[in-house]
Amino acid sequence: MSTTGQTDAGPSASGPTPAPATKVKAPPRPVPPMLKPLQFMGIPRGVLTWQPRLPSRNWSIFLGLTISLSSLYIYDRRECKRIKQEYIDQLSHLAKEPLKPNEYPRKVAVYTARSPGDEDYEKSLLFFKLYVKPFLVAAGIDWSTTNGTRHGGLARELRERHYARRRQLAGLEPWGTPPSTATETMPDPTIAGLTQFSLTPQQQLQQELDGGVILVGRPAYKEWAWGLREGWTTRLPPKRQDLDDELARILSDDGAFDEVEEQKEVLMDDESEKVNVGLTSDDGVEPDGAGAPLPSRLNSPGRGPMSFNPAFQPINSSTSSARQPKSNDEEEINVNPALLEPPSEVPAQPPITFVDYVNLTGFRHVPRKIVGFFNHRDRFLLGGQAAMNLALGDKTDAREYEVVLNEEGQLARSEPPQGGDLDWGLESERFYLPKFNQTPQDVEKAKENFYKELKRRLQDTRSYVRGQRELTATEKNDPPKSESDLREERFRREKEWRLLMQGYEILRPSAGVIWHPAFRTRLRVYQHQDKRPPTLLLMVQMSLQAPVPTTGSPSVNGSHSPQASMKSAIGQPSIVVHNHGGSVPGPNAHTSDLPVCPDCNTNPYVPRRVFGMLRKEKFSLILLSSRQRVGQDERFLDKVYLICHPKRYAIKTDASSTASDRLQELRECVYV
């Protein structure tokens, strides 16, 4: 051992390098005794000795995300099916109500519109078909859809419909004329009441009032209000107008296609002038070197043989003016001016229900769209509630349309928020694409570029037609448009720009919903309808006279005779279960309109599933029968309403004092 405190040095550098240690291979895992017989059946040893272990970090992340997203998707779709079935069960009894031979099913009008800034104009219509239409089908309600394919298209369509309705009510047009045509056409025989099963005009108006209106989204709401105001509160055109003709008259007077006198840089010599004069006298070429005469110059009077052709006469000539249709002012001479004035009040409109549809468009709304992909159940709740409000509602119990007015009876605010029902779907406007607010600037820029390019294109076309130049290499493959084509293109662009600006003024977020004092007391809204759990309906009978001897005991097996379950105590209630197999009537159904059981002379309200639910929930009593006939003796019974709930019972009784006091028949179905 060293006494100097130095540690033992390792092997010297000059010594041999030690061999690396060999890794000892772990012995193979033995096959569990329970699985050893499987080894002799040909199963590989690796399968029998496999030992599960925790996945790696990457696998854990993958499995966690996959399972979480799959669970969210499956849960949401399962809830969608459950919610959809719940609302269908709430409304299916309406489809089972019988109709009279001359009665049509209820029909509602559905209005959808294109969302601002979105190129897809069918999204709101698709929302209706997926989340509202199934419940209308379950309730047996018919519908008609009107979709605005461009901004303001729905508003203009509704305005023309209201104009047509006013003309038909005033007798200016035959009833049943299609409202969307620019000219008068033959009325539809079905609408005009010319067929055997068609409705009269009074019945058609009543059917519209009983039907209702569904507005899908705030854009449709704004356009519906604008069309209602323009159609009923403005002066009525006595005859259908083609809006394209009016725009064509405006564009024909703006001078965009007038000739522009250009100053010549080089004066023509005497020889060229003589040539031009000779060409003018012989071939009819313009004296200013314009070449072949333009169509606008052919209309000038006193120019060559064309002046004697009526087809080339000027517009203000007697021949063409005699063939021009009369203007609306000339037609008003034969129409009573009072018929063209708007009414002081809008006629009663069908009740409306609003579906708060929000359209998410754009890259910034991708996170919300991802969340919405796993939350379709909210859309089914939204559509189901709107359909139930309309299906179970009626124009008699619809509430007033709520608006906030000032002391003068006008709207307190013309810009949102306006208060009341005018703020329906107001939150959805903050999801509009920002480019929609740039619509006026985009239109002005497009018009400036087009008219700047139009001058050059018009000059190139005229110079080529007059023979002043030849076609370039590019123009040989793509010839320049003629002047008539340029006029048509300009008209089409101007029409598109004007319609786009009109739609922007209606839908811009800074503009509120249109309202007019003539709407007061004429607009109604369907009230909110609560979901009703299934009602178990049985009959509870209380005899007020001497009991009838009976045999047997009460049963729940569908006994059809009341004598088989009557008790023998005066004034004591006796439970009689009637399995008539009927369906629960709607809230507006009356017992006098339902069939009567020939054996017990009562209105059957008991569905077949009531007995299984009775055993499952252990309910005792539910509803009464208002009267019963036993043989020749008519017994008037107490009116007992027993509304059952899994957690509580609510009982109401109304006993008659004497048998002569006839109880009023049950007039409505009692729901929990």
C-alpha cells in the first residue's frame, strides 16, 4: 500500500486493450402453462409468449387523438338521431289527423337567401333541407321554397309577387297569373280555380294565412321585410314592367357610344379630298373619311336611298312611334288612380318563424367550423324547435310582432340594434366576410376600368369597320367585338352592378331591418312551443247512479267492455282500461271529430304503447272518459284529469252534482 496518498493508476497506455464485454442474451420468456397446449396446435411461440406493454409516446398521441375525435363524432351523431326522433315523436300525430275530401294539407312558405360575401347561394337552402324539412315531413306539412341566388334576388322576387297580388285583387289581372313573368301570360288553371279540385281565391288566401312563413337566416329576413314594404307601401305599376327595358332607356341616353370628333394631325391634300368626295357620291362613304357608314348614321334622315326604307327611320319618326308600346302614364288613363295607391294597412300576413342560421365562410372561421363539425346536435335543436313552433302553433295564438317605436310611431332606431324582433340573427352579421363591405369600392373600380377600356375597344372596332386599319396578328385569332356586342356587354355589366348595389344596400350590416307603420298589427310570430313528453291516456270512470253487477276484475290487457271492470261502490272511481289502439290527438283536436267506440260509447284516446309504458313507469291513472252508456241507462261521469309524471302527480276533479247536469265533452287533449 502506498504511503504517499496517490491512487492506483489504471492500465498503462502501453498495455494491451481489454476486450469489450459481451452482452448476455436474456433467456426466452417461457410459455405460460395455460397456453402450452396451444403450442402443439401450430401457433407460433412468439404469439404465445407475447407480453403487452405500454405504447410509445408517438403511439400514445396518435391513439389519444383518434379515440377522442372518434368519440366526439359518434356521440354527436348519436345525439342528433335522438333529438331528431324526439321532435318527430312530438309532431307525428299531426300527420295522422284525417283530412276532409275537399281539404288540402297545410303548406308553409320557406324563404332562403344568399349569405353576403359567399359565392355558394344554396347553403341556407341546404340547412333547411337537413335540419328543418324532416320535422315538417313528420308533421305532414307541405312547403314551398324560394331561394335568392344573388344579393337582393329574394327581395325583388317578393316585391313582384306582392305587385301581382295587388293587381289581381284590384281586378287588373286575372287571378292565378304567375307573378314572376315580365309580361302577361295565361293564368295557371290550378291556381285560377279552373280545375275540379282547385281552391277558390278566398280559400287560397285562407290557406296562405293558415300556412305560415319560415325565414332561414338574417339575410332572408332583411330581404323579406324589404320586399314586403316595396310591394305593399309603394305606388302600384298598372301593368307588368320589364326592368331591362327601363335600364336600356337610361343607358341609351348617357352618350357612352357617341362619336368623338378627333382633331386631324395632318391635313389631307387636295387629291385625297377629291377621292373622298368621289367615294361619297358613288359608294356612300362618309365625307369625313369614316369608311362604311355606321348604323347610327344610317338612321339620319335624308341620307341616300336608306332614308326611304321604314326599317332605317329615326326613332322619333311617326312609323316607329306608332308601334312603340304605351308607357305606364298613358295606361293609367284607363285605370282608376285609387287602385294604384298603396293601402293604408298591409293585409294580414301569415305568422312567421325565424331560424337563426349562421353561415361561416372564410379562413378565419375554420376553428369555429371544426367545432361545429362535432356539434351538429345544436342545429337539429334549432331546426326542430322552429318546426315545432310552426307545426303546433296557430294564427289565433301567435303573438304580436315586437318593435321599439318612438313617440311619433316610427322606429326608434334605423340602425342595429333596433330592439324587439328586428334584432333576429343580429349576431350572425359579424361573421360576414370583410370583402362584402368593400362592395361599393369594387363596383366603382370595375366601372372605371370597364369604361376606360370601352373607349379603346370601341375605337378599334369602328376603325376596322370603316376600313381605316387592318386586323393585327392577335385580332385575327380573336376578332374584336362588334358595336352591338359591346352594347350588349355594357348593358349586362350595368345591370349586374346595379343589382349588386341594391342588394348591398339591403344586406349591409350597418342597415337595419325594414319596417313600415303599415305593418302594425299585421305581422304575427309563432310562439315558443315547449317539448311535451309522451302522454299516457287511460279512462277513469266514476258512477253517479246504482252500480251495475259485473263479473271479472280490472285488467290492463285491453278489455273492451266497461262492465267487466266496474266496481260495486256508489261514488267510487272504477278503473277501466280500453286498448282502442288509437293515437294521441293534437292540441286542437276535438272529441266530437273523433270516432266513438261502438261498445263503450267513448272517444278512444289510448295508444297501443300505453300499456308497456304503464308497467315500466308504474303509473296508476291518467285520463278520464267524459261519459258512458251502459245499456239503456246513460251515466254521466266526473271529469277527472290525472296528469302523470315520473316524479309527481297532478290531479284535477270536477264532479257533477246530479245526473241531469250534462258534462261538457272533452275539448282538448291534456299533456304533461
